[in-house]
Amino acid sequence: MASALDGITVLDLSDGMAGALAGMFLCDNGARVIRVDTPGTEEQRSDPGYAVWDRGKDSVYLDLYQAFGDANMVPRGVGDTAVNRRALAHFHELVIGSDVLLESLAPSSAFQTFVSYDALSSANPRLVHCSITAYGPEGPLRDQPADDDLVMARVGILATQPSSRPGPIHVIHPLPSVGAGILAAQGITASLYAREKTGSGRKVDTSLMAGALLFAPKANGERLKQRTLQRATVGGGPFYSAFECADGTWVQLGCVHNRFVGLAASVMGIEDAMADQRFGDGRNVPTEEARRELYGMVGDAIKTRPYEEWATLFEEADVPYAQVCTTQEAMDNPQVRVNDMVMRGDDPAFGAMSHMGLPIKLTGTPGKVRGPRPVPGQGTDTVLSGLSGAKRQASDGPVAPRADTLSQPLAGVRVLEIANVIAGPTAGKLLADLGADVIKLEPPEGDISRPTAPPYFYLLNSNKRSISVNARTEEGREVVKKLATQADILVANMRPGATDRIGIGTQALGGLNPSIIEAHVTAFGWTGPYAHRPGLDPLAQALIGLQRAQGGPENPPVFLGRLAPNDYVAGAMATLGAIMALFARERTGVAQQVHTNLLNAGIVISSGEFMRFRGKPPRRLADKEQYGLGALHRLYETADGWIYLAAESDQCWVGLCKALDREDLASDPRFASPNARAENDLALSLELAQTLCRHPSAHWLRILEDAKIPCAPVVEEYDEGFFSDPHATANDMVVEHHHPNIGSYELSRNLIRLAATSNVDARSTPLLGEHTAEVLAEAGYPPEDIEALYRNGVVKTETPAP
């Protein structure tokens, strides 16, 4: 069967995980990705993760950076060589024959001249040009290093995670790169979809900063309550934490609402104690003293039985739970296997190996892994011989004159979102930000997050319209069906089969709207032994090994509750899958289902470790105190705060010693070589810590940046500070709204920037059912029928608070 992106050619000049991951998603779904390799590629891509992220691609060896660099020096008479002319000619031929150019050059790189969108789009007006930078094309941070840990330090992530000691902690997962890779793929595919209608390509920008903000959305206002920090490393509440069982195995509970709390308390035999009013409803415990007492009560109960007994009891009672596993253990999980997320292949460096399967499943135009990653330069002769004077335009289609302002790529696309909390609303939000008209269908009580309305709720539901319908009534189900007939995409994050109960299951939709695309985000998968279970982000964190990796080998598991990484990645992958399905429908008329889930999301986050091969090195994890990966890549406390240092290369080591006025360390036999420094890592950490604590952060950052040593401040209180950050402002990442209940508030935005594109018609986060009458009228309901639906309690519109 054809894949969604068959016939698309991507020219990949990027380095780093984000670009490789974006290319992987495109390649897995049919695109031909031609990676341009240069001297040093083997060393740069030595991380085993590239065996997955570069799978199925072609590789052309062109020393473009030498050619670009020499060409910049032409006035000095050194650039006009036959080799360089040939390399540049091949590059331009590749651009002319490509649909997409993907690069990760710093905004101020001298090589930007050669990848200028204006210049390249003149040769190929249908070109979609995607740039992944560290922090975006504008602002004071534009040329800072593209390092995940430095980015997380700057955007406040490291300062807000649970820790067993005061201060920030190292986060083991490469969240900025994962986020940026998926955002880049979204921007590219949305632009390709729009190109089918307009004939024009466009410029797409995203960044590691944007990727980080996917997991740390910002919303701030005088009457908007910020979230409290997670109190414990193992969880956020007595029934929403990880606990050690009698056999030493850990189990994660995920009782997100009162019914689950009651079920869990009954299974544990503590329901009588829960009647004490001091414990509230078990989720919102009135006092810290009572919370600790209840937490201890649950922990004591769990400690009385081995894990397998608890698993049987929780399964029978429908209590949300999961075993806390390592990533390697996750590869043997039966649900992971049913989801086809473990596949075998051969790698040119590692030989036979098992690694991640396809995390996004399209039922009508399925993707496939097209082979192992190439040896650098493996396809040079084949690819370049195919060029041979080629002057064709990228993929067949009309070439329109370049417009001064293009419409948003998903303008005219209507989305019906039936989703709660984070994963599904993230998918709808990202579609809305690309121009889709997203209608959020809510029950009379609203999205589960509405009653507490955390800041992320306001961000994830902005740019949408809300309609509230009681789908438990026959009339309500008819309204839902009517809305579904007029939608291009259905986004749902419900248990498998739940849409059947409201009359819009796959079979019903086939009769109502044969052209609709269904995008489903489930907890564990559409079929399989866990498919029926209630599921949440922390359960997937536990099962896939994210908690164990964050805790490290010497600590209990650490639950990253505020980041909800699986929720955000699953939502973003649902968006990407839906856009690929739109593109396929536009080209072929095929409508289909898109499936992803929280387990698949966790595997993507862990994809550099989710593999097996002979001689695989152990995963590099943080120290017990979670400062970082080693003396030259970790957090350090200064006289007034913290900085993150990332200076592991030999060149950085020499420069660091000089910058810190510690040249004695460079001559110390304990630190004379990389191996010596590794063997004496603790001693080196202590030496650097004693030096760096003597002066404030600003002092060291100035000195280290002048010496070109990668570093960053650990920013605290960035949930509020983001909105006055000159870098965020320079990249147009802040928007202000007014809400009838909370007044003026600000949100982060523009995770994907599209040049020469009209702005989204930004909407404030809607009240429950705020647009009910409007949407019903658009669906063809006359005023008298709308009035009757209100009168009979079938639909609802919330009244603003006084």
C-alpha cells in the first residue's frame, strides 16, 4: 500500500536529534529523505539513537561546509575550485529536485547565505524550507548552543521538577529535541498540504526552545492560579504516586478522579479511614499534615503485598495502575509488542538490533521502515547520477507566483475535538494554531480540567470554539452526528470504543461522513491486553521506563508530573498523523484513521535507549544527587543561583580551565585526558563546584560565554518570567487575551512560525459551550430548534461569572 508522503523528497542538511527525528517521521511515512553528509558525520552521529532516527534515508557525501566556507572567501581568491563548484552545483540541483529543505544552521551562521529561503525559492518556488534553531531566528539568544540541557535550564524546566534536595535537577530526557522534531514535521507536512491547493512553498521555523515549551506551556494572569510544585519525587498525591510493593517492585497509581480514589481505597482496605473529613476526597487533601498521613497510609498498604497480587486486584477493580519498569524491560511488555513497537533490523555499525517501530499508525496509507540507516555517502553515486542536469520542479504540480501573504496552511479545515485534559486538547490546539477551525465538543460538566482550570487548560484550549452537548440523550447524539458530518478531522482521546457510545464510532462515521479523518490518542493502544485499562501519563511514564531513567540506578523512580511528557508527545504525534492523513486525502481521496498512544510517545522520548544489540553500552544516567551526567556536563551552584555547564570536548576543557583561572586543573594528572577525567569525575566535580560557588551566576556566564564555553543560567520562576523575557518577545511568542472570568491573561504561542503567512484569528479560551448557538446555526439548525435544545437541557452555554 502507498504511504502518505510517497513522492515527496526531503533534502536534509540538519545535524542533531531534532532534525534527524523530523526526517524519520517523514521517511517512515513515504518521503525520500536525502541526508547530506560531510566530514565528521560518523563522529557526530555516533549516538546509537541515530540508528533509529536515520533509518531508511539516503546519504549523499558533499563537503558543502567546505564549499560554503570557501565560497565565502572568493574575494581572497581561494574559493573558485572545480571541487567546490561541483559541490555547489550538486547542492542547487538537489534543491531544485526537492520538495523540502531541512536545516539547523544557527541564525548568524555565515552559511545562511547558501540556504536563504528567498534565494532557493526563486529556483524552486514550491520548496518548503524548514529551519530548526536553538532558540529561534531573532532575539538575544539566537546563536546560543543547541543543547537540550542548556535549553531546559533557560526555560525554567530544571528549576520546577521534584527533587530530594534543594535546587534544580538534571532532566534525563531530551524533551526539547523531541518536541522540536515533531513540531518541524508538523510545519513541513502542513505546508505541503497547503501547497497542494496554492502551488506555493513556504518558510517554516521552529526551535529547541519551542520544543521545550511544548512540555511547559505558559499562561499567566492576575486571576489565574499557577500550579504548585510537585511535593514528592515519586508523585503528586496519595493516590497519584509510585509506591514500593512487598517484593521491591514499584507500582504507579493514577487515580485522577474521585471514583478511582474510592475504588483504590476499597481494594487496599482503607475505605473506612478515608471517611475521615481530614482527608477530603483523597485527591484534594485540605492540609499538608493530613496529606502526609494519607500518603503514608497508602504506602503502608501497598507494602503488604507483592506487585503481582496488587496487579490482579487493581485490574479486577478497574483501578488505574502500572508497574514501574526500565526501558529495557518495556521492550518485552506485551502491550508494546501488540502495538508493533519493537522491530528487528540490521545497522551498518551495530549489526542485528531491535528498536522502535512506527509510533504513528495510519490505516489507509500506512508507513513502513524502509531499511537501515545508510553508511555516510552510501548513495552518493546513485543520487548524483540521477541529477545529471535535472531541472525539474519539486514534485509535480502547479507553480504559483509567490504571494506576499499566504493563508494559514490548515485554513478551511474543520476539526471536531472530543478530548479532555492534555493529550487530545494538545492535538486540537496544534491544529488550531496552524489555522484549523477547532470545535471543542464538551459534555454539560465540561472538560475534566475545567473545574480546577490549571494554566495549561487556558493555553491548550485557546483558538478553539466550545459547544456543550449532553450526548447521553438521543437528541444530543443526533447533534454530535450532525457535527461529525461537517468535520474534516475527529480528534478523540478516549478509551477504544467510547466514540461508539455517542454514535460516531468508525462504522457509523463511515456512513455519516466517508471523508472524515479520525485521529485517536489512547492510553495504551487500540487493541491488546491493556487497551481496556484507564490510562494516564504517569502510568505510561512508569511502563516505558521514563521514571526509572529519571531516578537513576541509585534512587527510587522519579515522576515528572508537571511535564506530562507522554501526554504532550502523543498529542503532537496525533496532530502530525492527522496532517499527513489530510495530505494523503487531498492527493488520493483516501480517508482513514490515525492511531497513537501514550506508550508510543514514551518510546519516542526514549528512542535512543529503546533498542537492543550486541555490545550496547549502558545508558548514561545522572548521579545520585541528579546534578548531571558528569563533572563537565552538569548543574553547579554559584554564589546566587545555579548554572548548567556543558563543556565535555577537549577544546572546551582547555578553555574552561583558562576561563575559570584554574589552569592547575589542566596540568593535574588526574584530569590530563578524557579517560582520566572520567575516572576522577567526582574529584573534578568538587574542584569545579568549589570554584563556581565563589561568584554570582552573571559573573561566570559572562566569562564562560566570552570563552565560548557552552553554559546557561538555571532560570527560576519562568512561568511568570517568560512574559517579560526579551527573547520570547523578539520571537513573537507572547499573546494577550481577555477572558470573562479571569480577565486579561497572556499565553505562549508560535511554536511553529510560518513566514509570509497571515496570523491565526486568535481566540480566547472559551467558556463552556460559549459557541453552542453559533456552531448549531452553522450546522443548519434553525433558531427555534436551537432554543428547544437549550430548553430541553440537550445543549448548554455557561454564563460568565459575576
